[in-house]
Amino acid sequence: MAAPNDTSGVREADYERFKHYAALTFLVASPVLIALPPRKLDHLTVLLTGAFCASANHITRERTGRSIIDRLEARVTSSSSPRPRASPGMFSDLPSNRAEEIQARLRAARDAQLRDAGLTTEEIEKLKARQQQDKGVVQRVWMGNETEGWKERRLREEQKALDEGKGYGDLIKEHIWDVWTWGGKDGSEAENDEKKD
């Protein structure tokens, strides 16, 4: 006669095996079912996406001991902890904080040499352009044409607008308009500028 604990151990093992195979099934079947016609975003698509995510999370936890959610929480808590510099991640070109510190020191030494060497402004601009090309692709795409000190300039512009009586809604509208017109002026501002001249 088997002890009651033996049957619960077998049931538990069967349940774990069932969860494993169900997760594998949903991991493969969910994207296939989402891709089948008719392709539309409805409650079934959301349900299948949720099943895919839960299955991927379960399989990852089985294989590595840490789920995707645990990994994301660890990344968020490590990035929110106070540090002098952000931890190296996928947007960083360098492998560690130490490498970033060394690069910053080298950059400062190179700038000091440029100032001491008495180079012309044209030569300095050429060197700055070369340094800009040396930046990572992700950083260039993310930051665009912004230069150093962009946050301070933005804060000064924001404070000036608030002092003039504009609200944050007005600032947001102006920013959206600048994006929409690619930095150009609208008709009323262009007419005012012409009248001033």
C-alpha cells in the first residue's frame, strides 16, 4: 500500500510536466494562431499574446532559475539606485563603468591639449566633428543634433516661457508644432517677423 505522500509527489511531478508541455505548446502555437487570417487586434489576439508571454516567462524560469519579470525588476532597481553614472546597458558602447571613467579622463586630457596647443577654431571644429563621428550609432540616433548642455538650455527656455505667463500646455503645443513643421515658423510668426524688418 502506497503512502499518501507518494501520490502527492507523483501528482506534483505530473503537474510540473503538464505546465512545461503546455508552456512549450503556447510558446509555439500562440504566434502561429496570431499570424493566421483574419489578422485583427481583438480579445483573442490579446489573450494569445498573454499566453505567449506567460509561457516564455515560465520556460525562462525553468531553464535559468530567474524569470523575465525578475530580470526586468533587477534591471529597474539597479538603474534607479543612485550612482554617479548609469550602468552599462544596451545603449552604452563601453563594457563597464570603469571604461567610461577612463574614456572621460582621456577626453578631458585631449581637450586640455587642444586648448594648450593653440589650434585654430577651424581645426578644433574638425576635431569635434571627428569625435561626433566616433560616438555610437545608438547615441547619435537617440540624441540627434543636440549638443552638450541641452538640458540647461531647455530649462532656461522653459523658465522664460513660464515667466512670460505661458503654461505647460502652451509649451507642449509649441514643441509639437516645432516637430510638425521641422523647426519652421507658422504663418503668424513669419508675418510678425516680416513686419519687424
